[in-house]
Amino acid sequence: MATSMTPRNQRAIPEDLLKALKSDIESRRIDHGMSLLSAPNIFESFTPDLKNAAPFLSTLAQWCDSGYCEPDLLRKLVATYSKESRIELSIANYVHIRVAEGMLAMADELFDNAIDHFDVVLRLAADMNAQDISLIANYWKARCLRKKGRHEDALMHINCVRELQVVCGQVHNKAAMLTLESLIFFEKGKLNEALNNLRAAERVLGHTDDYVLLGNIQSTYGRILQRKVLYAQAIEHYTKAIDLFRMRPSKCANVARAMVDMSFTRIQVVRQLRRNIDGHTAERQKDKRGPSHTILVRELSKLYEIILGDLNEAALIYKQHPNARGVARVHLYRGYLYLDMGELDLAADEGASVYASAESKRDIVLMASARNLQCMVENARLDEEIEGYADHSLAALDYARDAVELAGHTQDRRLLGTVHTWHGLSLSNPFFDSRHRAREVLERASAYM
């Protein structure tokens, strides 16, 4: 072939291929771009001395994020750059390597490490006036900051993305920014703003085949509708999200994430059903209003089985596609379910597992959630008058304080409100009976909520 006859130092990744890949990712023509990446020997023959090698890696990082492949392919190519070879790189090429490394750190859930990479990229891109590089670095940094619960900081970078998109003319890429911003609005309790963003994102995407982003939109709809107590509609959107994610095999972890979100929605249905069962008085039964107690209990048992089945399936997916945050959320929601079922020892075990998984990646949000679950379990043991009254009281308060300290490193107002609520409840139990202090903490919780 002609390329094999070309001197090694003149070989290149074709300029037109690079431009086509960038154009497809900007226009969300995913299948077309994936077909270009399937060209023979494009990866096997990759070496750092290829012309356009470094820009190809930052472009491939975006394709990897959109569902083309697992991060390991990109990791293998980045590893071909030795320390010695990096010294010889121009700044224009070096910045592309840092983009790719930032994406890999983000995929590995090493968010602080990823942010360090993106900060370097943003400084260098500003010097070079490389607005397209600045755009992706700002977007990915905003994603990392959101995962860390730093919502206001993430919104600052989203605003930078918005400004750069106007300059760069990346109309379809706007959908990703809108979806991310929608998630932050949701977490801040601004549900109408979140819905408006999602609708705008759908309009931008039109009939594109970006199944990953479309799935994220459906999944976010599910979260918002669950918060609006529209559980059936939320489950319908999660189901659509799962179908979309399954169209990109490399995004199995997204399937698991949607299943876990759907399980949390069903847990809310369980809680509502339990309230119906608890309020099912003999008078209502005599008047024959509503279903019988037996039917309600049978329905509750069926829901428990469905939720545990979905969480177990998600756990199996995460076993094949490791994701510490995903695993932690499986344990967290299983813990909530066991707590609801009165299986306090199992709920306590799940709480410990949440913390262990979250701590492995220093996921502060889920570490705080784990401690809060453990606090809830200890308070439930007090309510059930389980032996060890003093020990359970002390443990509940210790867990509550840990949860408050951890959540204090975030800007997640809902999380802050929740952990302060349980701190207040723990202070007000009969062992401490610190009503004045509890009232102060609960007022703080109310302000956050």
C-alpha cells in the first residue's frame, strides 16, 4: 500500500479524517463518525510521531465519551507517549494529550485529578486562543464539579461553555451543555428550569442518533418527574433511557445508572404504599373503600422483589464495567429498601458498603449519604427499642456529625438539608434530649431545603 512506502516521519492521520470526526461530533452524527473510526489500521498503526496524532487523541476522547468505545482503547494510545516524547511536543500538541488524560481521569472517577488536567488545558488554550479546546475542557470540568456537589462552580463553567458555543457555532453540542445544566437545576430544586432546558436540548438534537445524550435527557426527565411525584411517568422515561443506552454497547454503565434511578423512584412508591397500609383502618375496610389490606401487602411484596431484582442486575453490570459511584448508589438504595422493610442489620451492612465504595474515589456526596443512612438505621434501632440503647444513640449522633461535616464540602443544598435534618432528629432523641440544639439544627436544615 502507498502508506507503507511513505517514510515514517511523513506518515499522518489524514487531515480530512480529523475534520470529519470533529464535524460529526459537533453535529452529533454519531453512527457516521463511528464508521469513520472503523477504518482499517487506524489504531493498530498509531504512534506519537504521526502528524495529527495528538489532535486525534483529544478528538477520540470526545468520541469515547459519546459511546464509541471503552476508555481502555484511548488509554492504550495515550500510553504510547513517553515522558521523553512529551518534552519534544509543541504546546499545541501537548494540550491535546492533557485533554485526553483529563477525560480518562473523569472516566476513572478521579475527579480532582481530572480537574487538574482541565485547569492546565484551560490556561494553555487561553494562551493559544484555542476556543474549541476551551469549550470541551470547560464542559468536562463542569461535569466533574457537579459530581463533587459543587453546583455553583459548575454553573460558572457552563456559562463559559455557552459563550464559547456562540463563538464556535457548535449548535448541536449545545444539547450536552443544556442537559448538564438541567441536572444541576434539578439538584438545586429548580424543576421548571430543568424541564425547560431538557425540552430545548431535545429540539436541538432533532433526529440525530446521539443515543447516549438522548438517553441522558430521558433519564433526567425521570429524575425530575420523580421529584414531582409523577412516579409512573418517571418510570416510563427511565425505561426509554435504558432502551437508548443499550444501543451503544460501551455505555452499559449508563444502563445500570438508569436502573438504579428507576429503583429509587419505585422506593418512593413503596413508601406511599406503606402509608396506605398503615392507614388501612377497620372502618375503611368495612366501607369497602379501596383495595383490601391483603392486596396492598401483596403489591408491596411484589415491588420489593422488582426493586431488589433491578438493583442486583445493576450490580452485575457494574461488576463487568466498574464504577464506584454506581456501586455505591446500588448499596445506598438497597439500604433504603432494607430500612423500609425493617431489615436493620442488612440496611446497616449496605450503609457500610456505600461508604467503602464512595471512599475509594473520595466521592464526598455519597460518603455523606452513606453516613446519613447509617444514622437513619441507628435511629430506627432506637425506635424499635433494640438492645444497646446508649450505643445506638451515640452511634446515630456520630454518623450524623460525620454526614454534616462531609456535606459541608459541597454546595448540594438538598444533601445539606437532609443531613442537618437527621442531625437534629438525633439530638432530639430521649438519650440526648437536646431540644434547643436540635431546633437550631433543624432550622438550618429548613433553610437549606
